[in-house]
Amino acid sequence: MTPPAPFVIVVTGSECTGKTTLAAELAARLGAPCSEEFARRYVGRKGAPLGASDVEAIARGQIAGEDAALAAAARVVVKDTDLLSTVVYARHYYGCCPAWIERAARGRAGDLYLLLHPDVPWVADGPYRDRPAARTELHGLFEAALAEFGAKAIDILGDWGTRRARALAALRAWGQIQDSGASSGSGPTPCIPRG
């Protein structure tokens, strides 16, 4: 008998809303693997602003990282963004997204999205995260894309402690945490880098 596919939790939203931190915390709490946001690694390596010609390479790297985390998962996996982010940013910055990436994003959609709101202070996170004034606009694009893709999403807002509590409450409601909040992990589980 084939075991069931892992439950996929995706932490998503606009720039600098705490996605990477929350994804790593949830992965540690659940004892689950976590895939990283590949675009962060890619832009760091490139050392220059991204262009439309980078979108497909970013998508392929994101897929590889997600696949590595899924291969390591038993019952649950946490993703620090997924291909939906690639779709949103490609549409926003370049006016369109390659059709194969949109198809892949739909086919690889998570079971539950935690949509982080841009209601926390902007903290610069690398030289190419430079649009603090655009976070609200981008948040609306994420909301629209999640609705378009038929994704199940929970809004995560408030200060950092409230965000963590809301995320844990959402996972309890979805049956991914059964206890009253005691940590089951032995420490942080870093998101799995790929490439």
C-alpha cells in the first residue's frame, strides 16, 4: 500500500512579511522538512536585479527544492513560498508568466496556504528587496492568485507573536498539530537549500 502524500503547508505573501522565519519555525515545531524560497538564493548568486529571462530558472530551482523537501517528508512538509510566488512576481514585474510555470503551480499547489499580511515593519532583507511601498499592492495580487488557483488560505496578520499563534491555531484546526502547544521538534529545522 502506498503511503498518503504529505500534507503541504505553504507560507506565502509579499516581501519581508516574515515568511522564511515562520516557515522554519513551523517546520521545527512539526518535525518536518522545509523547502526554501529559491529566488532568494538565485538573486544572491546572480548579484544583480532579476529580469524576465530569470523566471524559468527560478521556477526550475523552486521545483527542485520542493521535490527534495517532499522526498524527505513523512506526513507533512512546509514550503517557504512555492511556484505561486513565481507566478505572482512574474505577472507583476514582467506582465506575464510562462504557461508551463502556471500549469505546474496549479498541479503542485499546497494543501494549505498561510498568507502573511504586510502589517509588520519592513526589515530590509538583501539588496534586491526594495519595494516596501508595494507590499500592500503585492498582497492583493497574492490574494487574487490564491483565489484564482482555488487554494485554501488562512490570513496570518498581527505582530510576530500573534502571527505565530495564528499559524499554529490554523495547523491545529487542519489536524496537523494535536497537542496543546508543546514542541515536538528537537530544534530548528532549516529550510532545505537546493542548487
